[in-house]
Amino acid sequence: MEEVSFDDWKKLDIRAAKILEVEKHPNADKLYIIKADIGEENPRTIVSGLVGYYTAEELIGKRIIVFVNLKPAELRGIKSDGMLLAATEDGKCVLLETDKEIKTGAKIS
């Protein structure tokens, strides 16, 4: 495993967020288009492969952790402006969530 310096870690902008909306991607069976409040003026769009692990209804309202300053990527024609963090093991995918309510946009450190 490659180690990173503390200076590299400080470059990451990771924040608490709340999922506001979820819809199936029109051009991909395994992708959702998620609108997440990360404490900015407008919600962020995040495209994520959570279909098969969560229903759209289960995701709405979840307080999650988002990697905010990841370079945007276009996934099947939709721009994704961040990455939600999840753990995977043995075919399972589990979102990282805050264990208590915290202000959206709170920095993770």
C-alpha cells in the first residue's frame, strides 16, 4: 500500500452531505443520478453505481460523506461533480454516513 504525506491528505476536500434527490440514470442500469447538499448554494450532482445496493427511496435523506474536490467526470453523458464514499466487501456496498446529524458541508478531517 502506498503511503501519502499529511500534505497530500490536506489537499482532499471531504464533507458531510445530505442526499436530496435520486433518479435512475437513463442510459445505465447500475447508476443513479444523485443530488446532494454539501453546503453550497446549489446541490451537487453525483453519479454513483449504487443500484442493486440501495433503492432510490432508501437513499433520500441519508447523511453521507462526499469527496468534493475530485476532478469532475462524465459518466454515460452526465457530469458527476464529486464522489460519495462507501465501503465494499464480498459483493456488499455500504455508504459511509455520519452517526449524528451535522451541518451539511461540515469538513471531514
